Amino acid sequence: MMTFNLLGKVRIPMEVKELILQAEDIHKATELISSKLKKPVIIENKNFELIAYSSSFDDFDQTQQKTILSKKCPLFIIDRLKKEGIVQSLETKPHPIRVDPIEELGFQQRVVIGAKHLGHTMGYVWIQESNEMLAEEDLEFLEEITSHLGKLIYDQFMKVNAKEGRKEELLWQLIHHEYGSESQFRHDASLAKLQIPDRFSIMVFSVTAPQYKFMLEHLEDIVNRFRANQHMYYLKTEFQMILFIEGRKEKHMSSRDIARDLIDEVKFETGEEEFYHYLIGVGKEYTKLYYMRKSFLEALEVIETANFISPRPETMPREFAKLGLYRYLAALYEKNSSEDYYSEDLLLLIRNDMNKQTELLLTLEAYLANNGKGKQTAQELFIHPNTLNYRIKQIQEMTNIDFSDFNMKAYLYTELLLLNNVDSYYERYKSALQK
């Protein structure tokens, strides 16, 4: 990471800079910046949620693609940026910061600068450099326009809230903690005739790729029919639908049950093949408005995790409360990749699978997931119990795996979730076999 104290100013062509400084639309300004720098550009708010991105360049790296799809920077990237002090530097330094690539996370080299308005950080401007670094005059250009971008980010937030009507504005305030006090919020909600639930969960539907965003229109039709018998609100973004599921007052976890019913309804109406183009996250149930945003972020974390590992259908939990080990897969991926760590036992199984066309790796994951229950594992794998027993015997003869050691089983299961769901992680193991 390095910062730039720009001396020896280079004159920026007035027509480009003036067009940006006169722009009243954040999306137009983003396209102008991208055109000027000839680089992909993403603008996020202070919560690392997507505000705008350049459409004229489509060579976004893996991290930026995920940001565009989920409308938020992945949590494991945010954690890495905080760990390296980059987020803190953006608060104190007015200059652009160059961020080194994080290859194992699909994060290419880029420059970032904080956009401030009235002394407060409104968001961040990210420019993906890839193979060609920005020139000094480009960095100066960014420094000169970011105060205007900070104002545009602020204006954009106000416009989005206002255009959807007062109820929608209040709902956005709830999930972003943008209200002064709960009593004032309840007063405003009463005037807007927004019914405040006694218990609730937030559920988010996203799509796996931009070409499937048309499916959100079909989803909206299903939700509108479903909520004829259930009380709920929803908000829409380009690639997501955010649902406020109201539970029954005296029934614990009832909002979760309603969310499950809606998922079943969507799957039935959509058809199984199309259904798996949705990524679905359900936050925990709460009874205090203060935790509305928490439930929302929990739902997003489920989606970000699913987006990271590309799970096989129906294998990964959709409810945050059931996420379990899946919460730590991104951290494990980063740690093991950065430390070049491998399980010797799993390397042996991968070599056998490659050389003899066996399925020992997948068999081991299913066996561990079913807690060693042979009949249930065989049914899940569509094999005879005797075939399963033979495979388990092969695994025991080939490795040092002790199926009576819970700690070992828990570790192997998390490693197998990565190997069997994240292609790049499996390829890393395969490459190790060539060393």
C-alpha cells in the first residue's frame, strides 16, 4: 500500500473535469471517470455498498464482479482491507491509495480514494489498475473531483429514499440505521401508516449472474400473491429483493417459518432449474427495531458465502442461524492459501481420484456430513451400502484419518467443503501434486 502526495501539478483537460464537476448524476460521473482513465470504476458508500459502476468496461476482476452482483463488497475483502489499515488510511489521508493485489481472493491491483462531503466520508472510489498503473496526473485528477463525488453520493442516497415513497424511505432508514431515535422513527412510521412488526426476519433474494435479473420481476409477482395472506414489505435494487417478514406476535421463530414457506412457493412457481439462479439469505428473527439492520446483514452474509463457494443445490443452509462452519470458509480459504497449507491426507485422496477415477473425496464429505451414518450416506450418493463400506475402507487404508477423532473430522469437513465447492481451491491442491 502506498499513498501519493502530489507535487508538480499537471493540468487536467478542462472539458473532462468540468463535465464531472457539473454532473448531477453519480452514474454519469462514474462513466466519465472511467472514460477518462480507461479503467473499470466502482463507487461504494461508507458501508461498502455499491452506488455506481462503469458499464463501458466489462473486465472487472472477480471481487468487483461479486460487488456488482451482491450490491456490496464481500465481507472477507472488507476484513482484509481493515486488517491492513487501508480503511483507516482512507479516513485520514486525502490522497489516493494504491492497494496491492490479493491474487488468492481474485482482487487485482487498484487505486482507492475516499469521497468526503461536509467533512464526512460518504464513500470510496475504486479504480482497477490491472496491468497498467495510473499516471500521476490521473491521481491528481481523482483528488480534485472526489469532493464533488462525495456530494453526489449523499444526493443519491436522498433521491433513492425519496422516489420510492415515504414507507420505502423509512424501511431503507431501518436497515441502514439512518434514523435519530426509535421513538422518532415510530412517530414517522405512524404518520406514513407503516406497520411496525413485533417480531421479524429480513430475507434477501439475489441472482447468481446479471443475465438473470429478469427473474426478479417474476419473483415480485410471486411475493405479491404470497403476501395477500401474510404481512410483509419489500424493497428492490437492481439485482436483489429485500423482504421484511413479519412473524406472529406470540409465536417464536414464526417469521422464519413464513420465510421457509415463501422459499418453497418460489421454488414451486419458478421450477427447480430456474430456482437455483437465486441466492437466498434469511437473517435471524428479532423483536427490536435496532436489530433490523443486523438481520439484513446476516441475510447478506449468507448470500456472500454462497456466492463465494458456489454451493451445490440444497447443500448450503439459507438461514444465517444454521450457517455454522460455512461462516468461516472464506477465512480458511485465505489463511490456507496465503500460508500454502495442504492436508496430506486429502492430497492422497485427490491423487487417487485423478489416477483411478474414484470419488473418494466426495464420499468422505458426504460420510462426515451425515455423521458416519452409512445408510443415509449411501442413499445420498446413490450407491449400495457395500460400495460405501468399500470406499471408506479404502480411505482408511490410504490415509491417517481417524473417524473417532471429532476434531479431525470437523477440520476435514471444512476443508472438503472448500475442495468440493470452490474450483480454485481444488486446482491449488492439484497443482501441489505436481510439485
